[in-house]
Amino acid sequence: MSNETLANLAHEDRRFEPPKELAEHANVTAAAYDEADADPEAFWAKAAERISWDTKWDRVLDWDNPPFAKWFVGGKLNAAYNCVDRHVEAGNGDRVAFHWVGEPADDTRDITYAQLKDQVSQAANTLIELGVKTGDRVAIYMPMIPETVVAMLACARLGAPHTVVFGGFSSSALRDRIQDCDAHVVITSDGGYRRGAPAALKPAVDEAVAQCPGVEHVLVVRRTGEDVTWDDQRDVWWHDTVEKASTDHTPEAFDAEHPLYVMYTSGTTGKPKGILHTTGGYLVGTSWTHWAVFDLKPETDVYWTAADIGWVTGHSYIVYGPLANGATSVMYEGTPDTPHKGRWWEIVAKYKVTTLYCAPTAIRTFMKWGRDIPAEHDLSSLRLLGSVGEPINPEAYIWYRDQIGGGKTPVMDTWWQTETGMHMISPLPGVTAGKPGSAMKAIPGVSVDVVDDDGESVGNGNGGYLVVTKPWPAMLRTIWGDDERFKETYWERYAAKGYYFAGDGAKLDDDGDIWVLGRVDDVMNVSGHRLSTTEIESALVSHPKVAEAAVVGATDEQSGQAINAFVILRESALKGGEEAPDALITELRNHVASEIGAIAKPKSILVVPELPKTRSGKIMRRLLRDVAEHRDVGDVTTLADSSVMDQIQEGVGKGS
Ligand code: WT7
């Protein structure tokens, strides 16, 4: 957190009161804060009444063995039943669950709750045929198509935790995740549409699965119709199996703490962490926050989370939260500029979207494209906007509110994480007078603080580390297969206080409102996607020409942070002089893309003779960040060799 940022924030004094009409009919009023403060467990118990239990819990929270929480102990429920069947049973089977919009023009499908129930049951029956049993893990590697939701819910229905791997990840990333959670079945498709053309997925699965002997079956949806290679023993088509299966399937009730899914996310080491979410608390937390923060009115709202299902945002606020609430959602397959830059706004106008939830990086892109583009479309249906994934800068907040929301929509800046599962800090639309750039305060039932190194509150007007001070229902339960890493990563730092360490820096303003300033660890946030510096460094050094690499996230106007890499080449790579540096840089960038995924491609790669290291050998990324952000390099006295920074800066000067 630079002083410049803090100074800017201090000057922000615009406030936006909730619209009167919204406040009058809001799902949640200011009383919720008092109620939750008085008795958080009673508050969550009441929220839990919003979903349907086969057996009611006998204890709201078991925190006897921290940091291993159990919520709604003794309760039994089925997540898929809650998301689908119960709405049909309540007479809402004809309500649209998804207005699905494919990327190619006019490629749309509306899916009602009744249809979704049939499809989920069919997929569940097929998974049983393929040998999936309660507790087995199933990997899902899919584009943004309805079958992805069906696949997730079919797993949930069987109590088989899914692990959805973002379709933009490479085959090696997919392989690592399949191996880490030992999945025996993979659900995928031939491909999806991206930027106007089919983008294949099945070849990456073939490659990954070749190194995963445990995988017995690959269930494949036909989406693009492109040719795929086929293994008769292993591969089955969705249309040959799921679409022919029985639509009858009786959901079984599972323990509230039964694993629902594992979502991999980047940590400070090279190995991604499998964040485990369980059933009861997660469903309570996501459905309550979706209803409260977005003031969801299921009968009249058309809700749209414009994110990929491969991230936690998609899990909590495309699938579980909205469906548990019986919402009607939009789901869009493609990119915002296909076939033209007004695609999102065309969709908003067509489906009369009332609530849009997206990332600041998207908003900044739209700002760059200009306000004339959204102005061509009727966006008057919008009544609420949301932002997630990174701090939203005040300019983007104002633009979003004015140009997209017509100056009348509150903007919910929601802070949360893969680990938290649900919104933690956010305004409430009918209560909070929003400040552009501030996520404001913890939602009712959640307790956060900003603390110093000793875990003491910093108090208003000061900056420090963001912590969660009490357990919350959708909290991660552990890191898959690694309880130790779970304790170490999140709980050790403030063990004396029992606080959850979020890894973000934050500031409390004079009113006590929270300004999240970004990561304080080696985790980067690029266009709202979380990447670890070490993961990219490992990818770079796995290239035969690279001896050593250091990666930093540098502030970037467009993507929030941009990946800047510094590499030392192996001797052999320098010999002969036959290789143009540009070609080598491209080769390295592509190598990272194939190791992790295109989102991890460094924006710049600088070849350096040495890296700045302390005497104990730790790379001083802070200094490299100074270089990448074109600042004067800070204190170099702790470097083993202080001339290293001069050499690196010489290289920058040459513009290599
Ligand atoms: C990290 C979590 C939450 C789903 C998408 C990202 C940053 C998230 C905000 C916000 C400032 C934010 C934090 C956090 N972040 N939302 N509203 N304001 N920063 O989930 O990949 O687990 O990343 O994203 O740095 O720690 P994730």
C-alpha cells in the first residue's frame, strides 16, 4: 500500500444514499446489524431457516477444535435439492433458472427449474452408472454452458465433491488438480466459443488424463461439434448417456459438513491450494448474502454474475447462492467484445437484467471503450450493481454507477475470497450510504478487523492487516489433504487471538469504513484473477533456457496488477547469438501459458544478469516492484550484492 494510495483515499468524500424506493422494500434493514451483533449464532440459525433441511441441526457452531469449524452440527440436507427440487415442489417449476446466452449470435436457451431438475437427475443417474459414489471427487473442465451447472449439481446431489477447473487453465494445471484430489471421473466438452471461434477443451483433457491413471471415465458434452479424439474404453458422450437417462432420482440427505467442492486457488508457494467447502454452512452463507447484498426478489429480478463458473464467484453467485434462492439468472458464454463491444449491454436490454455483478477490470475496459457503447442500449432495467475481485477505484465506481446504472443504482463493492466462500465486507443496498472505493463494513453476522503485527486493532484512520475475528458459515474447512498448511497459512499468524489472516492490507477511514488495499503476500491479482508469483516463477524455470526467475505484480491501469518477470538465462541460451531476444521472450511467455494458462502470461519479461537477493538468499521482490513500477529503487543495504540493482536498471534503461 503506497502512501500515494492512502492519500488519494483520504480525499474521497462522495456518498451515495440508498434509493428511497429500494430502501423501503429492501430485504434487509439496519436492524440486521444489531440482531447479528447481539447473537451471531442465532442470526445464522435464522438465516439457515431459509433453506430446507432433512434433519435439523442440534448445534449451530462447533468451534471446540479451532481452526476446524463445524456449522449446523447434526443437520442433514442435499444441496441440489435445495437449489432445484424444492422450487419445483413449491410450484415454481416454470420459472426460468437461466437465460443462457451462447457466444454465437442467437444461440440461446432458457432453462426452467423443472427442466433443470430433470437434467440434474439424469446427470446424477449417469454418474452413478460411471461408478461415482458418495465422497468420490469429480473434476469438471467446461465452458460456460448450462451443462456445467447441471454437472456441478449432479455431483452435489450424489455427495460427490466437484472440483471445477477454469477452462482457461492448461492441461498441466488440470492434471495437477485431478491428481491432487484424486478424481476418477472428468466432465468436459469438445470445447466452447471464445472470441468468435471454437476453443477446444477435450485435447487438454486427453493430455492431462494420460498422466492420471486413476481417471476411469471422461464424460463429454458436444458443444462446438469439432472433431475430437476418442477413447472407447474411457470416453462417453453426454448426449448418449445423460440425455437418455431417467429423470427420476431421489436425492439423499448428507451431513451439513459433507464436502461440497474443492476449488483450487493460488497461494504463496508454487502449489495451488485445494480450498474445501462443505454443504450446510456454505449454502446458508451464500444464499443469505446473495439475498441480502443484492436485495434479491426472485419473482421479479433478473440477476447476472458476469464471471466464469471456474472461479469461486461463479460457484457462489452463479450456481449455489442464486439457485438456492430460486433466482432467474443470465449466464453468458463468451467475451464482452464478441461480436461487438456492446454485447453485454445488448444482453442487459434483451433480458431486462436488474442486477449485474462483475469485476472492476471489466468496468475499466468498458471505460476505455467509451460511454457511447452502453449508451446505445436500454439499461433502465438495472437497479443494482456489484463489483468483486479487486479494489474498485473511485473513477471506475462512478463510471459504473453513472454510465451503466444511469446514476441511480447503488454499487455493492463486495470483498471476499475463495476461502471465505461468501461475501464478507460489503455495503447493504437498502442501508449503506456507499463511498466510491470502499467496501464499507462487514456484513451482519461477520466480524472483521484491521490489525497490526500483534493483532491489535489499528483504530480509525490507520492501515494494517485485514482479519476475520469470528468463524462464519461458508468459511473454508481446510486445504484438501493438508490440514497443516491450512493452519499455517491462515491461522498461525494471529494464533494468540484466533483470527483468520486474509492476506490483504486494509485501512480504516475516520468513520471506521474499510478500504481494502490489496495483497500483502506473494499473491497477485491480475484482472481479478488470483495468481501466485512463485507458481509463475516455477513455470519459467521449468523452461530449459531459464536458470532463475523472479516475478512481481506491478500496478497496472487496466488489469489492476500486471505480471512482470525477471529471468536469468542459462549460459547455453546465450551462446551462438542465433536467437533474437524478442523470439525468446515470446517463447517464454508462451511457455508460461502452456504450463499454467494464458491468464498467467507475463506482460513483460526482462532478462537480467542477477537477481536482488538478501544475504540469506531471499529474492527482494520489493526492489523488482520498484523497477517494474518505474520508481526509484528503495533501500538496498540488505542485499548480498548491492551492485545488482544497478545492473538490472541498466537493462531497463536499454529497454530490453
Ligand atoms: C482476493 C481474493 C472474491 C471472489 C473473486 C476473487 C481481492 C476480492 C475484493 C474487493 C478489494 C478484493 C483480495 C482478496 N479482492 N474482492 N471487493 N476489494 N480486493 O477471489 O481469487 O480468492 O481472490 O481478491 O485481494 O484477498 P480470490
